Amino acid sequence: MAKGSQTRRDPVFEMPADEPDRLDLRLNPEDRPTAGRGPVRRRPAHARGSGRIEPVLDITEHDITASRDIPSVPRDAPRRRSQARAEDEVEAMEEEVPRRRDHGSRRKGGRPPSGFGHLVRRVLYWSIVLGIWVVIGAGGLVVWYGARLPPTSEWAVPKRPANVKIVSADGKLVGNRGDTGGEAVRLADMPPWLPGAVIAIEDRRFRSHWGVDPVGLARAVFVNLTRRGVSQGGSTLTQQLAKNLFLTQERTFGRKVQEVLLALWLEHDYSKDQILELYLNRVYMGAGAYGVDAAARRYFGKSAREVNPMEAAMLAGLLKAPSRYAPSHDSERARARAEVVLTAMVETGVLTADQRAAAVAQPRMTYARADNGSENYVADWVMDQLPSWIGAVDKDIVVTTTIDSSLQMLAEAALQAGLAQFGDKKDVSQGAVVSLDPSGAVKALVGGIDYSKSQFNRAIQAKRQPGSTFKPFVYLAAMEKGLTPDTVRVDEPFTWKGWSPKNYEKGFKGPVTLKDALAQSINTVAAKLAVEVGPRNVADTAMRLGITSPLMATPSIALGTSEVTPLEITAAFVPFSNGGLGVVPHVVTRITSADGKVLYQRKGSGIGRVIEPGPLAAMNTMMAETLATGTAKKAQIPGWPAAGKTGTSQEFRDAWFIGYTGLLTTGVWLGNDDGTPTKRATGGTLATVVWQRFMLDAHRGHPAVAIPGVGGGVVTATSDAMGSKVRPDPETTGTTVALPQKTRDGGDARGISQP
């Protein structure tokens, strides 16, 4: 029969009788897989023992190839005719199958596939394989680096470092203290062009992407490749925030993977506005400023709530390179960068073209760091005291102080002007000014000539010999022992246990009243009084009025040999101005949380009476004479009763003047930090000049207030210590203090009679 026309038959295989089990094992359908094959029909069980097996196979094309697995009979077995015929038919069918397959392929495709098509299919195939492996590898890296992060249950945005906002009594900023340098500002409180500028230049698709911006990343890669360098970054604002909050600044692949994971988490748990607000309040903007508020105050001296479009553009421009584009570092470069940002703001609809033109047309400003003022001495002092009031600061707080911002500026200007005029001539390099109201509230405090060069607060930390400014405590002890301003003592050589004080003018005046002795600052009389009333009594009197530093109870205490700070000795003079009431110098009145919760409120008015009315009136009479005819004539304030005492320490190392009116008590110290002598700078020649310059401006526009015991003793000088005519000025300083109220009988509300 010809090949290809054979009909299907059931081949019959005959096996020797001694090997039935072998064939039966091989063809058993229970032991051999039959998937894809035709069913195997076996002979009935009653025919199995005849030695001849005739399996019936339903053979398909696929089964023909597999039929080679059927074991053949041994070669030496006798072949029967029917078996040979069956084998021939199987071979014929095996030859027929390839021909049919080839014929089918030709019918479907027309012709075998070409070499190019085969190549394309192979490239496509291997590309898919490679892509799968890349995805698997990337997934493995994500899992690997993600596993190094804490569990997601522990993920939380860390608290922003607490900021301490310190403000003056009139609500103006004294300073911000904390790691950030500024307060957290709500997005709703910022002008719209500030966040708009940041989005325009840093991440235009911020509102639409899901934390990672594939378009921006692809663009950055393309630009960097074409420019052969890193000129653009593909990180979104969310990624930058994630890095700032949780990661280091190292540039590694692992850190980038973690950054992406954290960015996705932030986008899932926070709104876009929350993310933007977090970013703007924490991003580093150069010069130690973290957040837009700190940067605005550092570069422009204002809150982020108040910046204009040009300033907002400058702040946004800082983000590319804070030190490079800082206005205080290179104003021209900062402005050029800001103009690029302004263009981006127009493109994104934040500004109109006219608004951009108006911003560019603004006059060029001089940008400088705005945190070098003397108010920083106050801020530092406040920070030193905070733990005693509220403990550790773990959230944003607002501290309201007693400082009058206008008086603070006047005190700083007076000190700088005085040293500019006399510093080189007198070899004086430093100074301090502190001014208190009658309640002991510090209204101005300047701890040095330039905070940027020295943060040492001389007003509260420098202990110096007060010289003759200590004598009022000696004279007060004498008044309390029954002496009067008219009591006479002899100015003559005096020695006590080997100690012989000398007068400044080297000569002796003979008999003088105590009023004149104090006004002329005669040392021998003061030393005699100290011995007369007892050095211990003098020390106790000084401490009762407010001196806190240790005092040596020896006759030399009369000449101010025990060291004190400018703040404490100035505060000890306040009872002379307020009617004899002791005060505790203080600068903080109230502390609240950022949401207004009161954490601390100052209570109490002082320590009560420390000077009785009689001795108080006597002391004020004598110290008023110091300005009228004594060593402090340069400190006169036209129209105001004033009193005080000059002081100069040994070898002219320290120059002092502490004086007071019914409005303010102010102390001035001048000298050198290393204690080197000056060129004969005295309290009467230099410190009084600084004091008067400040007090003149501080009292403008205020009605005159009498000093207890000196009701009619108004100084009538017509010119100041600089020789310029004094003209009334209606401008006020905003200072508000509790002043004595006059009664009908000429006394005041505290029962102190006015002569």
C-alpha cells in the first residue's frame, strides 16, 4: 500500500510467552502518562495468558513521535508476519507527519519566515525578558533598601525644633531663638507669591504628581546628559522634604530609593498644602536660617508674612544654592536669580507680566544680616532664664518682655556714638547701658558695642569695680544713723590700719558738708563715714537695696572696690527714684504657647520698702546736687529733676555714671574687657555724655516727674553736654510707667512730702 493512503489499523504485537509482564508494564495506562495521546485499549483479561497481546492504539500526529518510547521486542525474538507489517506501517506514518507539518506551514504563511523577521522577534523576545529581569531587580532593591527603614507603623513627621519668639512690650520682635532661627508660619498666612515662587522654580507639577515626577526626572536626565554635568535635579518638593526630615545628605542610590519610598508615604498621608507648609518651614536657606520666616528676618529684617514679590523670588532663588545666592553675600547675583524666578512665576500664573515688571523696577536694596543689633543681648539673657520658668522648651513659645523697642535703639545709638567720639581718644573699647523703670522692669539693655563681634553681655555678666558709684550706699547708711546732708566732715589725710585713701584732685578741702562731699566725690570723707557707721552696715545696706555680688566688709568698700555688674548696681539705684521701694530687675512678663496658652505670668510688685522717707529725701537732695554743681554736670536734662552718681575705678580702668529721673533709672559703664587702664576716662567726662544722650531722647515728649524729696529742684540748663542747644521735641518713645500721683497737700500718693 502506498504511503499516505494507508488506512488506520490496529497493529498486533506478538511477544514471547515468557515476557508478557514486560510489555504489560510498559503499556499499562495507569503507570504511563497518556496526556496528549489517544486512549489505549487493552485486550480483555481472559485473553492475556495466550502469549499474544494485541493493544489497540488511537494514534494521532503527536503520538507518532512519542511512539518511539514504546520498547521494541528483542532483536533475537522471532518476528511474525503481522508484527512486521505493523512496524512498517508505523514507520510510514512517522515519515508522513513532517510532510504534513511543512505543508501546513506553507499554506498559512505562504513561505518560511525570513531572517530579518526572525531577528526582530528575537530582539523583542529578549527585550521583554530583560525588562522582566529589570523589574525583578528593581523590586529586589526596593525591598532591600526599604527593609533598612523603620517599620511603617513608626513613620511620623518629626517635630520641628521649637522656636522661641521674643517680643518687646510694644509687640516688636526682639529675636528668635532655637535651631531654626524663625517661627513656623501657616501657609494661609503667607502672601500667595511666596509659595507660588517656590513651586514655579522648583516643582511646577507639584499639585499633580504623586510624590515622584517621571516627567521632571526624564527632563533632568536629558538636560544633564546633553550638558555633560549635573545642572538639573529631578527631585520633587515632596522628595526634598522626605530627605530633609528623615535622611542624610549623602548621594547614594540606596538613599534615593528610600527618599522615593518616603515621598510616596508623605503624599499618601498628607495633603499637598500640608506638605508645602512643612517644606517651607523647614528647608535650609543659608546663614543658619531654616524656613522662610527665618530667612526673611535674616535677609530682609521682616517676617515671611510681609515679603513682597521680589523678596519672595529671592527666597525661592536661595533653594538652588543658599550660600551662592544669599542677598547678604552677593546682592547682584541674588537679584539676577530672582528675576529668573519672577519669569517662572509669570509662566505659572502666579504673577502677571505687569507685576513682574513692577517688581524688577523696584529700587535696589542693600541687603545685610538683620540680627546684629543690641536686642540680641536681651534675647540671649531671656533664653538663659527660660528653664527656671517653664523647664525644657519642646514647642514654639512667645515670650513678652519689658523692653521698649524705641528705648533699646536709643541706648544702642548713644553708646555707639559716645565711643565713636571718645573711644580712641580715651582708649575705651567697650561699654554697657541698662535702663529700668520705677518697677524694676528693664526697658533697654545693651551688653556691648557690637553684638556681631562679641556676644558677651557686659550688662549682666561683667563684674567690675564700681568706684564712687558705690558711695550712695555709704551715705545712705550714714543718713539712717541720723546724719543729714548738712552734717560737716573734714576732708583731710586719713589712714586706717595702713590704708590711706587719696582724692582724685590730690588736695584736701577741709570741712565740707556731706552734700558737697558726695557731689564732689571726696574719697576721704566717704572712707571716714564707712568706718564711722561700720563697713558691715554699709554692705548690708547695699544688699538690701539690690546688690547681689559678694561684698568685702572693709573701709575700702566705700570706694567701690568690690566688683558688681552694671545691672545689679543700676537696679539698686531704683529705690531712690520710686519712693524707697526695693525692686527685682526683670525682663519677662509673660510666656505663652504659639496658640496663646499662658505658660508663665509675672506676679508681684517687688520686695517692699527698703528706704524710709527721711533718709530717701536726704539722699535724693545730695545726688541731685551732683548734677547741679558736682561731677555730673554734663548729665543735666533740661526741664527734668535728675540725680545720680559718677564713678571711676583704680587707674581709670572703669568709668561709670548711674542716674535717674522719676521716669527711668539708667546706668552706663565704659572700659576695656581685659581690664587695661583707659587714658584717664572718668565717669564725669565720658559716661555722663553717653547717659545724657540717651536720657534726653528717652524723655522727649513726657511731662516732667518729680523725684521724691526733690520736688522743686528742676535743673534749668539750656544746653546738653555736647554744647548743642536743647529743643523740645513732641515725639514720644512709647514708654509707659507707674508714676507718683500728686496730692493736694504737696505730697505724693506714697506719703513722701515734697519740700
